[in-house]
Amino acid sequence: MPSFDRRATLLACNAGHWEGSFIRLDSQGLESERFGTRLHVHETGGQIEAALTYLNTGKVATMRFAEPPTLMTISPDGHWSLGPDKTGPWPAVMELCLVDGQRRRRLVVRHGAERLESVVVVVEARPGVVDPAPAAPLRATVLPGGDGSGLGCWQLTDDISLTTALERRGGDPLAVRLCWRPQPGRELVLERAYGANGLPQQEPLLV
């Protein structure tokens, strides 16, 4: 069990206002959709509330919870990830978030039953912080592993990369690894992994 207060840590590093760009890439790493977002995370009535506004439509999606979900892994530095309670021969969606002070990078990775289907890159910063999204249209460089493992690396931007399975076979482990270099010489890494039995593995890997 973590030796720190997961709830307090999540709020300390992630609460407040975030302005972002939501960029969806298809299975080939090509941008298919982009729009601005505004996120407000705060505590109200003993619950944590996250309200995400889609600036292209004005729609607001709200999530509330008293305690962080059991399936949410949280690091002492406030990085977090979410995913299913088990993987198997069905689609799986995982979300990973790295926090660096006034900036965040999030990925939402969707695996179909047989292959990687889409990746959403979310570039976020506090209001007033200059942190531009990558130029449109974003085109990821997809580099297969070449070792027959089915793993590949998506170089999403100069400073963000994703390593995960490009194809899936029954009984294979499944992991998503996000790497972000917020500044030269500094690298943040977060991984969410599931074993061959489909169950979540160790706490998130952080470097």
C-alpha cells in the first residue's frame, strides 16, 4: 500500500484550472480531430470534482468521487493512470498523466481486441503559461519494435513518446508507457501494465 495520502497528493498536484488541446490520432498515427479544452479540478462537499469543457461545442463532462478510484494509480509526485480492472480479448482503454508543475501531458490509449486503434494526446498548462500544442496536423512517427514482440514506439512530438503493443494476441501482456521530456536533460516516464493473466501489474514505473 502507498505510504502517502493518495487523495491529498492527487489534489495538491492536479487541482485547479488547466487549459489544453485535445488531439486524436488514428491507428496510423495521423491526426483526425483537435479542439481546445478547459478543465477545472476542485474539492466540493467532500468530493473531488473534475469538470471538462469542450471548447468546440461548449459541452461539459463532469466526474465526481469522494476517494480516488481503486484502479487509479497515483505516484508521490502526483502522476496518475487509469485503466480496466482486467484485460483480455476485448477493447481496453488506458489513460496516463504526467505532471510537471504548471504543465501536464496526458494520453488516452485505446487498444482494440487485435490492435492499437487510437491515441489521444492532451497538452495542458495552467492559464497564462505559454505551452503551445504541436503544429497541426500532428503526424506521429511509428517505429515497430522489430523483435517480433508486437511492441512499437510512437514518437508523438519531439518530447513525447508512447511505447505499447501495435498488435495484440490472446494471452499477451499489455502495457502502455508514456515518456515526456519537459526540458532538456529531464525525463518523466509512467507505465501502466497488465500481465498475461490480464491483471494489473506493479505500481506505475517512474524514472
